[in-house]
Amino acid sequence: MTNNHNTEPGYDTDFVLIVENTGSITDTFDIGVKRNDGEFTITIEEGYESVTIDKNMRKTVLINVKTSASSSGLLNSTIEVKSRGDGSQTVDVVLYVNTDYAFGNQ
């Protein structure tokens, strides 16, 4: 996953999450926001909040993070990916966004 992005306050950025099934059977994975520091609006690609993946395959999911206009500094949030087939199999992915960034003329 790409997890270090720059953006200006009030703008958004897209993270790419790759969910891979390394198990021996087809499994369904739930993707959700575990922690949000409050400075973000986090949207998981529509229809991909839960994905079914064959064994040894992967799927790419976009996660859009919009910062508030008053955002400042390095912010972070945590996305959780959890296997339905084996509830003990979870992964937390931290998304970092640096809002002290200016792109200049666009």
C-alpha cells in the first residue's frame, strides 16, 4: 500500500490498498476504518468495503482521504483488513498525510 502522502488542507488524496489472499481457500475480507484522528473524511471505494478473493490472488482497493480545511501537520488514520474465514487474521494499515504541503499553481 502507498501510505505516505502530501496534500494541502481541505484537499484529498487517494491511497492504493492491495488485499492479497495468501490462504489455501477463497476468503472474504472486510475493510474498514479502525481509527480516524478526526481531521479526515475516509471513503473506501464503493462496493469494496468487503471483497472476496480466490486463494493466491489479490485485489486493489482505492481509499480516498479528504482533509479538513483546518488540517495542519502530519496526520494519520488506521484502516483494518479482517479475514472472515479466520477472524484472527487482521492487518492494520496506517495512512499518513502531511498537510503542511503547498503544490503551488495547479
